[in-house]
Amino acid sequence: MLSRTVVSVSAVSSSSSTSPSRFLCKVNPTIPKFLGLKGLSHNFTNRTTWDRNLNLNRRCNTRMENFTTKASAQPLKNADELIDSVETFIFDCDGVIWKGDKLIDGVPQTLDMLRSRGKRLVFVTNNSTKSRKQYGKKFETLGLDVSEEEIFASSFAAAAYLKSIDFPKDKKVYVVGEDGILKELELAGFQYLGGPDDGGKKIELKPGFLMEHDKDVGAVVVGFDRYLNYYKVQYGTLCIRENPGCLFIATNRDAVTHLTDAQEWAGGGSMVGAFIGSTQREPLVVGKPSTFMMDYLANKFGILKSQICMVGDRLDTDILFGQNGGCKTLLVLSGVTSLSMLQSPSNSIQPDFYTNKISDFLSLKAAAV
């Protein structure tokens, strides 16, 4: 039998409620209804209280790490046992399914095998540059049969979060990011500005120059942006700092990403960091390791979290995401994390199992027969 050698004290309520107020690590339930934003111009809730509640998401994740004690990860030796112990596999994409635009060896055969055994497959990525529909086309281009309903990108998570808190439709979203976020916001019916259109804009710093911004912006969403510039940083900063109740939402805080299979590249966390520095505010993170997407998936598919195995290549996002959600976790060494990083004394995040790549499911399965 597979056993999880984990003792944890969670900072999140164990209530079975699935209301949006639970999604971001027990954010104060009076906050998500957007502070009654329609009437904020004359009666704004205390800003200190607002900032304190926005910061709960990050502090809660930190407490969960501090209060979790795990034995060292075990190498995966019997794939059949792990496969039989869960109903659903959630896969990260970059570093697990592909690197850049190159499919990792053995992925198609592994996914086919898991489907043949009746397993539900879900693909979750922190990369916000594409919408679910666009990711569907990437899977198709790589020869993988994956439906849009099986794909959850952080671009979708940003729009889903705004819907979950009844973000006012008369308010706008300023986007620091790429096309994926814009497409998901449009599908959800939200007004937006920014994105790629602001990539070529410049600021001429003349004496007395004052930059105007839209006072109707009620949220700034920051994701991976290859065209980040000073105009976007200043515009988003003004919205967050000067528009009462403006939300600061990050799709993820990944330090690095795989734009190509040749090396690691600066990730979305570098863009988010610019706004943390300029606003002195912490963002609400809707991508991994926040529990928002896990709760959303569990609700949508009716999945018991104990029947899920999270498979990823990052300790601080994928594995922590699975642990925060109460799932089994499998680290693959085909992406960001090396064996030496996993076994380093400074690493406090230990998955249940680790293996080289997901196609080890096939070889380890054969070896166990």
C-alpha cells in the first residue's frame, strides 16, 4: 500500500465549503465581494485592513510550509501501485510534457496508457501567455489528443477568480501580460486594457509631466510578459496605488520558465517583482501553489483531493501546490529541479515520490510485472 509520510498543520479551515472565500488560503470572507466597489468613492474601507487581508494568501502558504514535516522523497519503484491509488493525474506542462516547443520523450505513450486504465488527466500550467483554446492548439501541434476542458492555465485562473468574487462588470482590468490573459478575460465578459498594445508605448519624462491613468481600473493582472516596459510598470503602479480597492493579481511568481529547451529564462515572478517593489503590496496569486486552481478543479470534476496525484518539475510551485491541496505528489527531474536540488539540506519541500520523467511509468510498470 502507498502511504504518505506527512504530518501537517494547515492554516486553512477544514470546512467542506467550496465558497470563493476559501480559494485563496482563507482570505477574509468580507473582502472578496470587492468591498462594495460601486460605492467606494465616498466610503472606502480602511486601506490598512485591505492590504492586510490581501497579504494573507502569501503568509498562509508560508505557514503551511513551516508547519509541514515530511520524510525524504522516495524514488518511484512501482508505478502500478501509484497509478492504482488515484483517480486523477494533474500534470504541469513546461518541463513535464514539453520543453519550449519540444515534446519530452515518451509522453504520448504514457498518457495513452493512463487513459486506457481509466484515469482522468488534467493539465495545469502557470504560463499565462496562452488561453486554454491556444494551449489546445499547442497540444494538437505536438500530436497530443487533449481537450480544452482538460487544460487549466493561469490566464484562465485569473478570469475565473474575478468571476468567483463577482468583480463588477463596470470596472476594468489592466493587464501586464500577453494574449492569453486578454482572451480569457474577454470570454468571461470583463473589460480590459493594456496587454500587448502597451508594449510599444514610451514615456517622455519632461519637466512637470504627469501620467494619467484610468480611474475605472479595479484590478491589475500581472503575468509573464516578454514586452514589459516602463510604461506598463508605471501605469499598473498608478492603478494599484491610487484607485481605491484596486486588486493586485499575479498569475504566478515562477522565477524561471522554459521558453526554449536550451536554457532557463526569467519567469513571470520577475514581472510581478517589479510591481511588488513599486507598490509595496503583495499580490493575490491565482496560479500554483495557490489552492485556487486545485479547489476549482475539485469542484468542477467532483474529485476527492486524496484521489489526485500532482506531477510536476518544480518544488515550490507544483509540489507545494499538490501538498497544499492534500494530494499525492510526484516530482519529475525532466525540468527545473535536479536530484541534487531535491536532496539539498536547504530544501524543505519533499514530494512523496520522484522519478526522471513521466515515461518512467511505462518502464517501472514493466519492471514491476
